[in-house]
Amino acid sequence: MSKQLIKTVMVCHDKRVVADCVFQYLTHWLSPRSLLFVTERNAQFLPEPQCSYGADIDLHQIPHTFWTWAEQFDFNDALIPIAINTCGWDDSQLLQPDSYLLVVDNHSLSRTYLLIEGINKKEAQQFNHDSFLDFIYIAVSRWQCLRAEKQAAEEQKNHDIKSAKYLDELKYREAFIEKMKVVQNLAVDLSKPESLDDLYKAAVEAVRDQMGFDRAVFMLLDLKKRSFIGTYGTNEQGETVTEHDTSYDLHQLEEAYIDGLSSQDTSLVVLDNVPLYTAGEVVGEGWNGMLILRDEQEPIGWMSIDNFISRKPITSYQKEMLRSFSLLLSQIYIRKRQEQNMKLLHASMVDLSRCYTVSDVCKSAVSFAITHLGIDRMAVFLTNENCTVLKGTWGTDLQGQVIDESYFESDRLDQPLVLNAMKTPGKVVYADSVPLYHDTDIVGFGWTAMTLISNSSSEPIAFIAADNLLRRRALTSQNRELLRLFASNLAEVLQRTLAQEKITQLNQNLEGEVKRRTKELENANKKLELLSNQDALTKLGNRRCFDRLYQSSWQDACEAKQSLAVMMIDVDHFKQFNDFYGHPKGDLVLKAVADILRHYCYGSSNIFCRYGGEEFAALLPNKTCEQLYALAEEIRWKIEKEKIYHKGGLPSSNITVSIGFAQMFPTEQDTSCELLERADKALYDAKKQGRNKVKWTKLEAIATSLS
């Protein structure tokens, strides 16, 4: 048997075969309960079972100190009784009596033992003294040889891997040097395009053709709008396509991309195994990179690059190449943008300076803007110093043709965009996805932009309005900046031309000057009149204003045979609020209520005034009872939803109002005080019935008024 096992051991190439032969030999001669090869692979005494026979031995119950004790035996010629260990471990709680240890391999990184459990003591002594150990020595030697052969093979493999990496490194480095030469040449080529639009397209094609990437798209970033806008890109076949009509919200980006834009030191972000998109639709999976362009530290755009076509991974050298390209492209883009702005501004000033009348200046401005500023339609509206009128000059029709719009005039300056432009003169304000108008008719939807230009004394001169009705291109920050600078040029020329026309007019007609000054005096008187009728705290009309307007509204309703309603609004528990928080906080409550009421002032039809203390009053002509009730309920609901917190154990923890209104068709036989009394009575009923309610009274017209 020993000869056959020795032959098997000597020719095998697997430690498990050696272990099986040892198990056969020992079970034949010693009949053990279990056998276990154990290997220590590190200095933390974490033994790993290799091969076993018989009952399982829980290595976790053997203390670390035992393996430290076993390390003193480099090699031995006999079985070592485990019971003689000097580490204080009682092996009888885990192992059968007469268990032994044999050192198989004393290599420092792979120390191996054979645990022999539960054999006959006499057989073990005979086994130690006779020649039975000869086979064990042979098997142990073969075990060590197999370990050495495996270790040598791994060392050779590691050496080959290092050599291969070194050769690849040389190859990649050579390719990187060549690519960097390409990048430097690209910097020269990309400086040649005449316009920014040409630069966007050239950059996309350079990344694809010269730098060897599959697909790219050039995106412009607009931090104010929290959006990004396309220029040119590549489709699924790698062909160049326009993407000027694409616009996305910034929150649609992956968080890693947003972090990259926020980090001033990041110029490239690459994500692996992510969805790849074309026009917002998923077309595959691969790596996607964001090559960030910056103006100093602020991000201004990026190029998105992916491997949709070839599916090749991106290398570290390609990443370094892209980072270098990012810096160069950013510099080229900024310089080209400045050059284009300067050229356009110079050209616009030349064109505008050739004009001698205000009409010619406005016509030239519209023609230049739609030709060079990347907008579809534009119009210039003159205004007065108080911004109370829009007077048309020149604009564009629905086909983008320049037309005379001097026929247009409007005093409706209460549109949100107009009001925002008035608040920030010299800046371009805009709104997305809004109705687009021609005269007063809605002709489409898109973005519309407006800016108010002023003279050197900060007096308003004109409004410039623009939109994207025709081509639907998104409004970029570049477009807005160009429009702002162009408006500055127009303001200078328009101010000068207006002054020249005024001088001519003054020279021709002194009487016109007298009338103008008289008008200014009237306007000043109107301003004084307005101030005398305005409540200083809420900026609504005061009691004097209400009384005056009430009489005129009563008379108008009598003559027109229309209805007139009075609405009384009272802040609930306002005295308790004042007592608890103080008058300054009470004033803030009145201002908040006034701001909500001001929202319902439509021109001269609805009039809201502060009637006295915490009470407000409104004049509402020619409305149905249903309309009045709906309006009152909306006002009551909005004030309650303001959630102005009110302590003090009251029925509501927030400020509320009670509203009462009355309506009638007044005639010459009626007295105006009756309508006020009924409205006041309705308010009293609302407060009496628990507050935060709306009550109303309707007075029918007398029979003669209906005949």
C-alpha cells in the first residue's frame, strides 16, 4: 500500500491528492477520529482549513495562543501531543483524547499543520518509533514542493503582468503624446471660425474626427435659468446634427455632474455604465463624460462625450487629453465670444449712428437685431418718463419681416414682464413657455424677453421686446448679454436723436414748450393729489380717497344704470394681535393684507382702500352677486392661507378676515349712505357669526329704475 501511495504522491500536482493519500495512510495505521490540514496565511493567527477527514473541528474554538506555541516547531520527526501545549489551553473540551500535531510546512507566509484527533496512544508511540513516518516525510516534502512551484508560477505571472503593463504604458504614452499634438493643432484650427455658432460645430467635429471619440454635443450653461441649451451634436450614427432647439433643466443632470460643475477645480467628470441619450431618449449604456468649460472659475458650458458606437473604455491618457482640451477650448470660446460681441456692437453703433430721426433709429435697430443677434422677432416701443404708455415704432410681423408699427399704442403696462423690466432698467428680463403676442393677439408660445432703456438721467426712453416665434431657439445667456449690450448702444443713439428732435420741436414752437411745462405741472399736481389720497402705511387709497371715489362711482352707476357694490373687510381680533405683538407687528399685518388686496385692483374698475384702522373697503362696479361672492371668498381664503401666526387662545391660530358686501342698482332717488350701511351690516353679521366668514346683502333697484 505504501509503495502505491508514494508513487501517487510523487507524480501528483495537487495538494488535495497529497492530503487524500495521507488520509488513506493514517486511517489504515492509526484509525483517527478526524484529520485536518490547517494553514496560517497571516500574522493575525487566522487559520484556514485546507483538507479534512472525519468529524469536523471548529477552528474558531482554538485560541490564538495555541498557534503561537505551535510556531516553535520548525519541523519534527514525530507526532506532537497537543495535550503538552504550554499555552494553558485545555484541548479536551474540543478534541478527543490523544490528539496530535504534525508540522507539514514551516514557510513563513504559508505555515501548515496536520491535526490528528483521537488515535490510540500505543499506536501513536509505535508510529513515532518505527518507519511508518517515512511516507509522511515524503508526502510533506511533496506538499512543500507544490507550494514552492505555485509560488514560483505566481511570481512569474506577476512579472509578466508588470512587463505587459510597462509595454502598454509606453504604447499609451506614445499615443498620448501624439494626441496632445493633435490637441495643440486643434487649438489653432478652432480659433479660425468666424462666429460662435461655427465654433460650436467645429468643436463637436474635432472631438469626433481628430480626437477619436464616438459622439459629442456642445452645451451652453445658463445658471440664472438653471438650464442648459444645445448647439450642435452627433446622432446615433455619429453624424453632425443641430440641437439648437433643445433645452433642459439643470436638475435633470446626474448628481456627479452637478457636483463637477460646482467644484472649481474639476474640468472632467466621467461616469461608467450609465444610460446614453440622444435628444432626451435612452439609446444604450456605456461611459459618458462631461468636459466642463469655465470662464475663470465659473462654468459656462460643457461638451458631453460618450462611447455609444465603439463601446471602447476611456483611458487615463484620454482623460488627461480631454482636460487639456477643456482649458484650450474655454479660452478660445471666451475670446471668440468677446470678439463677436465687440464686432456686433461696433457694427450696430455704426448702423444706428447713420440715422437722423427716431423712427430711422428704431427701424435700423430692429433690422440689425433680427439679422445678427440670433432672435426671431423684435420691436421697439417708446415710452414716457413715467412709463405709462407704450408707443410702437418698428417691429417684425409673423414672418419676421420688418414693418412699421407706429399705429400701435397702449397704456396697459401691467403685464408681469413689463413690470419686471421697469424694476430693473438696463437688464434683460425674460419668461419661458408664455404666450407670444402680435399687437394684442396671441400668435404662439415660447420665450419672450424685454429690457427698459434709459437716458443718462435714468429716465425711461423705450422698451425693447424680443421673442422666438419663428425658429423656437432657446434663449441663451449669450443672446441675453448681446441684447443687453445692444440696448446700451441703442439707448445712447436714441437719447441723442430724441434730444435733437426735442430741440427742433422747441425751436419751431415755443407754445409747445409752454404746454409741455404746463403738462409737467399738472402731472406734479396729480402726484401730489395721489399722495394726499394714499394711505401712508398700506399704499392703498385712504378714507378721503374712498369717499371721493365712492361719490363719483355712485354717479357713474346711476347714469349707466349699472350695479355698484361695496365690500367691507375687517381683520379679525386685530386689537388682541396688537396688544400681544405690538403696533409694529400689527402694521406688518395690515401691509400683508393690503398686498393681497392690491392683487385684485384691475385698472380703475376695482378699487380697494384702507377705510380706517384694521378695516378696508372696496368699490366694485358692474359685477354679479356670484362674482362678488367668489371674489370675497377668494380674498378671505388667501389671507387665511398667508398663515400669519396669532397667539392668544383665539379660535384660529392665524390671522383671518371677516367680509361683508352689499350691492344695488343706484338711482337718483336713492341715497348713497344706504349701500354703505348695508355693507357695514353684512360685515357685522359676519363677525357676529364667528368671524372668518363672508356675508352679503343685495338691494333691488326701485321699480322706476327698471322701467
